[in-house]
Amino acid sequence: MIPSPALHAIAPAHRSDARAFAAYLIEHVAESGRRGVPHFAIATSLAPDEVEHSARDRWGKGLDEPLWGRAWLLRSSEPRARIIGHIELRGGRFWSEGHRAVVAMGILGPHTGQGHGRRLLETAIAWARDEAGLEYLDLGVFANNERARRLYAGMGFVPIGTREDAFRVDGAILDDIQMTLALRSPDPRAAAASER
């Protein structure tokens, strides 16, 4: 079944998508903190070649390698085929944090508020839990980004702390709220404590 234009297609990213992904991400980051949109990015501009190379590198790594990445792209076919959103899971630097991944997500402004964020999260969560066997997903969201905070909380992410004055972008002081989602229960620490 081909999705209707209102339900844009979500598909796994491949290394061959890296150039189109870079173009989309540069457009997306340029929206941060502009025209009433809350800040959501720590940079206001990106270098296309760096974004492309980095994405291609992450997406080519195995899940047992440091700094792996897996992404899903939200694509529109109208009025022209293009990437309009994404979600990416990134592995940590060390083997000892291999049970977790960090979430990064974005959608171009004209396509927000239509349920695409929930669909992207559902896709990534299902893969993380059912295919990758991960136990936690972590993310950071700026305190001023109420819409994103509501979405993450609605998907089960729980705030675990705030880094006050974490970033300063275009003169704005941004607090970063750390959130996590447990994909398995019970918590291994709780199970170990109950065995004692």
C-alpha cells in the first residue's frame, strides 16, 4: 500500500541518502530559533560535507562499534520528492554503554503538528527494542521546546535531570532537559535488589 500524501513515508536511511540528508538537516537547523520557532539546535549552520561524511560513517557501522547510527527518514513526494524529517539513534563511545542509544529527531516546520513525530518515535522505539535489543533510549530537549517535551513525555520518556545554562545560541541561554525511556522492565537494578 502506498501512503497518502498526508502520511508521508518513513524508511530506513542508507549511506546513499547521506547527501540528501545533509541538505535537509541544513534547512532544518536554519529554522531553529527563527520566526517564533523555539531553539532546538546547538548550531545555527552546518557544513554540508561534514554532515554528509559523518552520517555516511555512522550509518555504515555495526551495532557493536562505537558511535554507530541508525536513522529513519520521513519523505514527501509532493510537490517533489524530498526528506522532510528524520529520527536517528546513536550508540555511545564505549562498549559498556552498548545497551543504550541517544535519540535525535527533527521535522521541517511546515510538516510539524501532523503526527509525524509520534510515527518516527514509534518506528525507532520498535527497532531499538525488538531488533537491536537496546534497554534505554536517551535524549536531550531544550526547556523552551514545550511541544517536543510533551511529545517525548507522551511516548513514555521521563525527565531525569536538567543542565541549566547548557548552551548559549544567538544570545539565548538554553537549559537542556535530559530524558530517558526504559524499553525493558523491570529495571535490572530492581531485579538484583529483590534477589538479595
